Amino acid sequence: MIVGGPEGGAGLLAIVLDDGEAIPVFSSVEEAREFLESTGDFGRDWRPLEVSAGELAAMLEHQGEEVRYAALSPPPESWEGGMEVRVVERELLAALLRQQGEAGRREERRGGLLRRVLRRVSGG
């Protein structure tokens, strides 16, 4: 995620695409930093922020109807070649992240239960 804004704001960066705005989402802080560095002076008020899947889902949901899309690892502004930005509906990405988080918690609970059962069986 990229957060910040003019005058020390705490908003999410949104970029303008052909058919609306999108929140850029990156797979690493380094990737987000590279994108920001490519924006020149504009990027000085923004900073990369690493968040969990649940935090990302909450941040995306908080946007409401203002921004329709999430841009998946958009290339740096200075990148040339006409590459298209991959986008997904913001609400869909938030729902998928929530679903992934719930599945992970269920697996942890099952794994924890299985470990406790195995310890009892093995006498450990």
C-alpha cells in the first residue's frame, strides 16, 4: 500500500486510469517504493506501508464508492512500453482477501487442534 498525502495526510494513494481511479497494491514494499520514486516530487508526501491481508481488505473496504478498482503492482511512472495495468474491482479484491484470511484462521485452528490431539496420543 501507499499511504500519506499532502500535509501529512493518512489517505490511500489512488491513481487515475482510463476508466476511473485505482488504489495501487504492490507485492512488496520495495516495489511500492520504486513506483513512488518514479513519480518525482509528487511521491515525497507518500510512503509505502506493509500490511497484512486483513488490514489490506479493511483499507480497501474503507474507500467506499470513491475508488472502483485496485491496480495490481502497476509499473513505475517512468516505465515505457505501453504495458497495461492489471486491475480488479476493489470490492472483489477485499472480499477475496477476507475469504483467504478466514480460510487461514480455520487451518490454524485445525492445525492447533491436531497438534494438541497428537501430543495427547503420543504422551507429549
